[in-house]
Amino acid sequence: MLFKRRARMLRGLACGRPGKALLLFVCVIFTGQLLLIIFKSNQQAARSIFSSRDGRGPALGPCRPRHHIFFLKTHKTASSTVLNVLYRFGEERGLRFALPLGYQLGYPLPFDAHRVKGYRGPGVVDFNIMANHMRFRKAEVEKVMGGPDTFYFSIIRDPLALAESSFAYYKQVAPAFRKAKGLGDFADNAGRYYDPRARNNHYARNLLWFDFGLEHEANFSEALARDGEAAVRRDFQLILVSEFFDQSMILLRHALCWPLDAVVSFSLNARQQPRADAAAAGAAAAAGRRGGHLGGPRGGPRAPPDLTLTREQREKLRRWNALDWHLYRAFNRTFWLEVERFGAARMEREVELLRARRRALAQVCLRDGGKPVEAQRIRDKAIRPYQSGLGRILGYELRPGLDNVTAAACLRMILPEIQYKDALDAKQFPGAPQPLRRSSVPDS
């Protein structure tokens, strides 16, 4: 109707007053207003993808969103993607982050509260979210995140897959890895290559155990393993499992009382896989989508076949990382018990909603429908992911032509963690000098 009224007005003016100058003036005004209406209409349509009912997800019941959260960011466990979820939620709601002075909270040294930028003693500053790399030490964390309402969670991964990823990423960082010709060679000669006194060799043995602040050099015993497991159970309310990331996000969403869009994510800091490995991983993911647990609640998930290792070498790596293997099996069983309590059919429905939402946002946000690309192919150098080790770390490109509101929301979902941390740091501490990026920033 608005268009018709303006068209009639234009015809009337053109017929009644045939002056060319007046006609040109009216045409300009009409065109400008028309473009403004179209732009606002497009902007509203684009914005609706982030404000639609689909983004809220199924009802959560009587709960209040949690705003005090501690996440132990373990290495090579999809923790960078979890970190992005926390960064986005906190930034959009104006929450305060306990950020490191550099890029990690004193890692690999045990965490000390004074490693947090802006920390001035317990209770002086109210920090909402703490999630950057650290070696966990509960007493020091409590100084920063004090209060009974802080929610503690972390994420674990099958130690065999973790060893393969760590070897590729930290090949030039950990001396034990550097000495080995390949992962199979390391599995056969780990005791010979490994020196516990050498800097960064913690990446080469029981890395999960180390990140949780436990003694990773101790010889395995059932008593030690049970004590470590008990310590993690005492300190953390939820342990996610990397191999079942979507199910983990549903459990996390309900634990935190967050809308669905808050836990929708694109995989960040993922390493490009050789075709054979990618096919194996795809087959495993397909099995998971068909309802199989790749081992289920009573046994450890079967990892996708590692084509670079023999069966004997895989067993050697499990024995080498025996403390991690114990932790993984224990919390994998706990994870599936949580899923059973949640309800298998309910979990399947919510996972499908999560995946559908991810596909919808990928179509809106990402070039080529969301396919990750090598860093050097990303046109905007400011969002290229940091590169380390043998593999190429993939990233994303924004779809061109997005309006400002949508582009900002989409950018948050693909921004690599180093750049995102810098952006939050600049917002939280305006005018303060930013940390210099090191040539090597070990990450997950």
C-alpha cells in the first residue's frame, strides 16, 4: 500500500507540474525512501535468524540462566569451540571475564590468582566467566571465582585421539615428540624419548591428568587413578565428552539454563585431516547419528581407526597414558548415565534441533554454506586462525553482503580465540596496552 500511494503521488505531481526539475526531485526522494524501506526490510529479515523462536530451543523449565561459570579448558579436546560459546554468551550480556595477562593463565605452571588481569584480591572484582588455559588449582580459582553459585565444568577426549592430535600440534614444542619420526615411532619408544625434566614434555604424557592439576608423572596404580577421579568429581559438576560434542552441548545448555542459540557453534581450531582419516572420522560420526554410542554407556567409545598406528602401538599409547585412559573411561560412563537420566529420545530430538540450527546459521553466516577453509584462503587476515605444528588449522569466511547486525553476530561465531580474547581484553580494559603475541601460543 505504501508503494502504491507513493506511486500515485509521483504520477500526480508529474502530470500537474511537468517541470523537469520538480519531477527529478520527487523521483530522487521516492527512490531514496524506497531503498530505505527495502534496506530496513532486509535488515529485519536477516536479524530474525538470531531472534526467531528456533533460536530459543525447547523449554527449560523453572530455572535462571547461570552467569558465574568456570571452564577448565583442556588441550586438544574441542575446548576452543566451547570457549567461543562462553565468550559469545558473556560478551552479549555484558559479563566480566577473568582474562589472562597474556594468552594463558600461567600455563603450564599451577594456576595462581594473580595471573588474572585486573585481579586485586578475593571478592574485590566480580568475575563472571573464567575459561582460558590453566593448570587447575581449585584454591586459587576460588579466589577469583569465589561464591557457591559458580558452575564448574570441563571436557575430555579419548587419549588415543588426544595423543594423535597432540603429536601433530606440538611436534616442534615437546622434545619427546620432536625426537620421534612419527607417532608410531613414539609409541614404540616413548620411554626412551621422554624426559620428565624437559620443558613442554607434559604434552606427551597424560595431558588431561596434567591439565586437571593432578600428578601426571606418577606410575599408574588403581588407588592413584581412583583418587584422581574422585578429585575431579568433587571439583566439577559436569564433564563433557569431545566425541559426543552435540550431546554435550545439550547437557550444558540445560545445566546453565541457556537458550539453544547460546550453545550452537561452528567447529573452531580444527585441523585439516588426510582423506583417509577424514573418511574414518565421518564414518564414526555417521554411526553416532544412527544412535550408536561407539561403545555406549558401559564401555569406552571406540575411536575411529588410526591408520598410522598398528593395534599394538595403539595399546602402547593407552598404557603410556594410563591415567588419562582411566579418567576417560570413568567419565564416559558418567556421561551416558547423564544422557539416560535426561532421556534418550529427548536427547535425540534436541540434538537434531541443535544440528538443524547450526545448518541454518551456517547458510546465513558463512561463505559456501559453511565449509571450513585453509587460513591462507581467508580473505580477511584479521580472522585467520593461528597455525602450529604439522597440520593446517582451518577457519571460516563470512558470507558477503550481510547487514551490520548479522555480520557482527556471525563474526562472533567464527572469530579465532586469540583474536576474540584480544577484542574482549580491549573492551574490558580500554586504553590498556595489549599483550604481544608470541611466535608460539600453544592452544587446543
